[in-house]
Amino acid sequence: MKPLALAAFLLLGLRPSACTERPLAAQAVDGGSILPVAAAAQDTIVVQYAAKLLCGTSNRPGVAPGKYYTAVNVHNPARDSVLFRYKFALTRPNAQPGPITPWTPAQLRSDQALEIECTDALVRLGGGFAKGFVIVETQRELDVVGVYTAVAASGRVQTLALDRVPPRRTVLLP
């Protein structure tokens, strides 16, 4: 950033990093520290969404008894088709990382929408209870909304929540 532009940003109380058009990537330096750096021009920038996932009959400490369902709705607001992919990144109890499923490709034409159901994660895992994230990745913004329901022993829906998932721009890793 040029000195005059930097001075203008500082006078307005803005951080220059908030005004850059390129997202930040991480770069290791001496001693293993990680510093943010601007993504290089040749890097591929992607848009990611990370929606919370709870699915199945709870059998884990820290999760109330009941059945949980997550549906992630994805809508293409653009005038042309968009390709994207999604995967499940799961957690395990006691601060242990869980498995990550392979990417699943998908496509939406203009104004189409689809639903990524949590039961897809259970099928890939062989059943049970799934807790973690649904990760959606594309090269342009989509509308992504998480729909969360919980069912009590009575079989009736006890709670329903909707959450618009914010986009995050990041460098595509090899």
C-alpha cells in the first residue's frame, strides 16, 4: 500500500488489512510461528462455508438425549450454473479430531437449490451419531443456510433453528 493511501486509512481509523482485496494466507517463519500474508496472484481463491452438523440419536457426553437433524440448504443466486463441492469434517469426544469424508461434487443451475442432509454423513460413516461440520466450497458466493431440528422421545419436534452461514474466502490448498 502506498504511504499516502496508508495515511488516509489510518486517519479514518481503518486497518489496511481490512481493505485489501486479496484474502490472507498463512506463512511459517523462524521458530514455527505463523504470520498472515496476502495471497499471491497465482493462488486460487475459493469461498468456503462451514455449517454446524448434529445428526442422529445422541450417545455422547455433552449432548442432550434426543434425535438431532441438520439440513444445509444451498441456493445459487447467479444467472449461470455453479459447481461446488462439500464434505463432512467430524469431531470425536475428549477434544479428539474425527474423520473427514472425501469431497462430493455438485452443480446448481441459476436459481436452483439443493439440500445436504445429515443422513448423508451417517451413510458415509455407517450410522451412529455425527457431530462436526458440513464444509461447502465454491469459487463464488452462494446462499447457504443451516436448518437444525431436535426431536424428543415423544417424536415431536422440540426445537427448530435457522442459521445463515457466512462465506469465508481462503486460498485453495493443493
